[in-house]
Amino acid sequence: MPNQIKKTNDGSDSLVSKQFGELYHSHHGSFQEAKHIFINNGIAKTQQNEINIFEMGFGTGLNAILTYYYAKQKGIKVNYYTIEAYPVLLQTAKELNYNNFIKEETYSEVFAKMHSVAWNSQQEISESFKLYKIKNEIEKIKFESIIKTKIDIVYYDAFAPTAQSNLWETPVLQKMYNLLKQNGFLITYCAKGSFKRTLKTIGFKVNGLPGPIGKREITQAVKGL
Ligand SMILES: C[S@@+](CC[C@H](N)C(=O)[O-])C[C@H]1O[C@@H](n2cnc3c(N)ncnc32)[C@H](O)[C@@H]1O
């Protein structure tokens, strides 16, 4: 049974997970949320001309496609790694209305390619954007044998702690810390106190940043020296 498409307040689509009963994005707007958190406070914070990104939860692919066009415009090479346990059907992805927000001629082709390339190996979406989609549960995976490089930015986009509390606790978050380079950072919409305390215990330096519409604060967690 496919996940159901639901329109959010900025007019962009999201999905309702059949399995978890959760919306994939903020009901205040998927597009504005993704852009604020993962582009403006994610890739846009780097000065590098080549960057390694890891995303928890590929889902609709919205963060990946926004990153693709941001990087293309800025001339940044991207090695994008992502994990997804319950892939969205290609047909469902094609029905999402992100083409109303991403006015790029190549959108349909690139978005379909991101969803249809093989899992569990690195695939070329373009000369400057490589995509490695891991099909697994983040709790189970050993990243050392898969991701052979260190990550600059983790886009942490799991369902909320109320739905999947274990994804916001030490065992999984320690994996994110281990993946990151020194001075690399994790960015996420979640600003829950217990989550931020866990990040600090692991060794992250935690910063609260202004959130997108409908959310006061988001969290940046930097891997310090
Ligand atoms: C908040 S949604 C992701 C939103 C996604 N970044 C997007 O822009 O559409 C969370 C995602 O995590 C995936 N997920 C849930 N549990 C998981 C697990 N244990 N391991 C990996 N992925 C998981 C879900 O299927 C869903 O796609």
C-alpha cells in the first residue's frame, strides 16, 4: 500500500507514512522547511567546492533534489549518501508536486533518476553529483564497510522522537558522530531537550538556530576537536 500524498501549508506535497502514521515534513510546508533546514543551514554553510553529505531518511528525495540544484548553481561537487528502510514508490515520487517549486528544465529527469537508480552502490546522477542510497535500517547498518570517506554534513531527517524514539538516542547518534569529519556537523529540525543532552554526552557542541515557519528552533551539532 503506497504512502498517501498530503499538501502542506506552503502548497508543497508531503507524504503520510502508512507504517508510522507520521507526515514526512512539517505541515507548515515541506518545501520551506527543507530549504531552511537542509539548504540554508546545511550545504549553504560550507565554503568547500566538494562535499560529502549523509542523509538519514531519503524518503521523498526532496532534500536530495534541493541539494542537487543548489550545488549545481554554486559549482559544488556532491557525494550524497543516504539511508532508507522503506523506499517510496517511483510512481508516488513522480506524483509529488515539487516541480511547482523547483523550476528547472531537468527536474523530472533528475528526480526520477534519483528514485530509480540502484540501491547499495554509488551512482552518477550527473558529473558532479554522486548518489549512494543504502537500503537498510540505520540501527542495523555498519557504515565502516560502506562509507569509506568522512562526512561534512549529516542531514538528520528521521521521524519525530514520539514515533521512533530509538533514532534519537545514543547508539544511532554515535554512528552519526563517527561518520563526521572534525568540524563537520549534523543539522536537524528536532530541538528536544533530551536529544540535545544526548548529543552533548556523545561529544557534540550543540547550537540552537532559528527554525523555519512554525518552528522556533532547530539544532546544529558540531563535531569538535
Ligand atoms: C521524516 S521522513 C524523511 C523525509 C525525507 N528526508 C524527505 O525529504 O522526504 C523519515 C524517513 O526515514 C525512513 N525511516 C524510518 N525508519 C528508518 C530506519 N530505521 N532506518 C532508515 N530509514 C528509516 C522513513 O521511511 C522516512 O522516509
